[in-house]
Amino acid sequence: MFSEIQWQQTYNQLELQLWQCFDDVLNNGWADFTGLAWQQWALPILGIFALSIPYMVLEHFFPRRKIEFRKVFVFDLLHVMAAVALSIPIGRIVYGQVLNRATEAHLFDFVPHMPIWLIIPITLIGIDFSLYWIHRAMHTNLFWRIHRWHHSPDHMYWLAGLRASFWHNFLFVCNSLLWTTAMRVPPELYGFGASAAVISNNWMHTNLKWNWPRLEKIIITPRTHSVHHAKNPLHHHGNYGAFLSIWDHMLGTYVDPAPLGDDFELGISDKIGVVRLMSGL
């Protein structure tokens, strides 16, 4: 175990790496720093749509709520483009400029070496458990502004679930990269991880009229997550799980969707401008 002095040294080194990252941005400019060509922005968006085809089909044949797609699709698509525009640079900066340097400084040497068949499940469970607590923290008065953009749609389907403010994206991306770096997950598997995150996110936000009470004891389903997006705060302060619902059951935050039916309102009551919502300020 690390001593208090070692933890302080680790913190100081991470802080130094972060400030070096910001200094690089200021000196070299954002475009040169991220080094992103237009293909690197377009391909993830195309990938998201490719992974979402099954959900589009399911929503067409088994919709839970009626949605007027002509009124919401273009607006939601712009939000997806904004989310990708935020996530890619954040990931490149955090991984390339901070976590790589932290690895070179041997800050993760306290994590024991393990075989890949053990690394993957530990990493996935660790990411999911951390996301539960990050998500739960976002619903406190202190951090709600970070998350309310995600809750702002008054409709629910796979594309609407991709709304996220800058700080929302930052925390989620940092959490995943911290776990994968510390656990020494091979970089060639990062693409699979990103695809799994998209599939999971689309799944929980799908407008799908199927009920699986037994499955809901283990994983988050569209029905349980739709309750989380209820306009009534009494309902959306629960069901925080990102994929596994066992954390909600274990920690007393599970809200049973059965008594609520499908008639409750979605969205937020806050009357705030789009720019402020997107920025998370």
C-alpha cells in the first residue's frame, strides 16, 4: 500500500502533468495539439449510426412512446456531433498528454500484472461501478448543472440519450481511460470498449416497449432508465447504473418502474438557455 507521502508525490506528479498539458495547448494551439483530421470526426459518428441500426428497427416495431421524429431528429443529431467533437479531443488529451506521462512516471506500478482474461472483467466492472458514483454525484445540487443537459429532452430514444455537456463528457471519458490505463488494457482493444459504451448507452435510452422484470435485477433496461429521466425529481434520483443495476439494488437507489407505467413526463423543469446547458455551467 502507498504511504501518505507516496500518495502526495503521486498527486503532485499528476498535477504537474495536467498543467504541462494545458501549457502545450496554449503554446501549440488546439488544432495542432489534437491533430485531428475531418475523417476522425466523421467516422465515429458513422460508427454510432451503424451500431444503432438494431435499435432503430426495434423502436419502429415496438415503441414505448410516440415520438415525432421530424421535429426532434435534426436537433438531436447536432447534439451527437457536438458530443463527438468534445469526446475525441478530451480522450486524446487525457490519454496522450496526462495518462501516458503518468504511466512513464510509474504512477500505476502499484496495480499488479494480471492475465488479459482477468484484466477485462475487472476493468469493465470497475468502470461501471465508478460511473454509478459519478452519475449519482451529478444528481447532487453541487454537480447537477453538469448533467441537466442530458436530462433536458422531453422525449426518449437512442439518439436523444447521447446528449452530454462538456464536463459530463470529460468525467465519463476520464473515468474509462483511467481504468484502462491503470489496468494496462491493450490500446488495440480501446475501439471495442468505445463500441460497447455506445451500444450500452443506446440500449438504455431506446424507446422500446418491452418489460423484463428479472433482467432488471441485473442490468439497466430501457424501462428502468426511462424512469430515471422522469421530470419528477423523486423519480430521477435513482436508477443510476450505467449498465449493471446491481449497484442500485445494493445501495438502495433502485426505483421500480412497474407502478409508474408509461404516462409520466420526461425532461427537466429548469428554464435555462441551450448554450449554458451544453457547457454544463
